[in-house]
Amino acid sequence: MATCNGCEVRPELYYDAEFQIWARVEQGGAVSIGMTDISQTRAGKIMHVRVRRPGSLRPCGKPVATVETGKWAGPVPNPFDCVIEAANEAVLDDPLRINRDPYAEWIARVRPSVPLEQALAGLVTGAAAEAGFCERCRTDKMECKRA
């Protein structure tokens, strides 16, 4: 784990190019999708999370979930073609869990529609993820806050 401007990044995870979502490979090849510290800070107090129906085919870039705050509603985009397997019921019941610890709380669990290595090829991880995440924090003058 590393921090940049108070924003936590975990290099062992995979990230989209804008560092808005993270992905973690689970046993059996499923992938958990969640919001980064940058994303939860920008969203503010999360009041509602809705995940698309399990079994739904979601193309790359289309939302697997929608997050709502008091003033904003926005998508949790999918980083690759997939089928939704499950929603995190704990997050659906208490969306503030994302604000308290965004990396402990996945939102949707998906199964890539292509081989796992191919699905992850478009994401960044490791030292490159840490460097890119920190650059994003500096460029955007982002200071993360938790609930």
C-alpha cells in the first residue's frame, strides 16, 4: 500500500487508465470491481448503490453498477467485456462502506468474456499503477477523505 496526497493506492490491484476503478482477480477467475480512493472522494457520501442483474452481459465501458450521492449519480464502468456474477450485498445494504474503506469493499463480481490475461491487458498494475495514480493525484490536486 502507498499513499499520495492522502489517497491510498494498492499496487497489487489492477486499475483503469483514469484510476477511477480497481479490479482484483479472485480464485476461479472471477474479478471483483470497486471504486478507488480518488473515486469515492469525488463522489462524496455514497447513499445508494445499484448493481446490474447477475447474468447480464456488459460490454467494456458500460456500467456494472450505479452509485448515487445526495447531489450526483454516476456509473461504475466495466474495464472489459464481462458477465455480472454477483453484487456485494453488504455494500448494497450500507453504501457508506465504500467511503470508509474503498479497497475492502468490492461492488460487483464479474467474469470476463475473454481469457483473463486478455481482459487484464488493458489495465495497469504494480509500480506503473502506483506512479500513474500518484501523478493523477498531483495533477488533479486531489486530497482524499474517508467517511
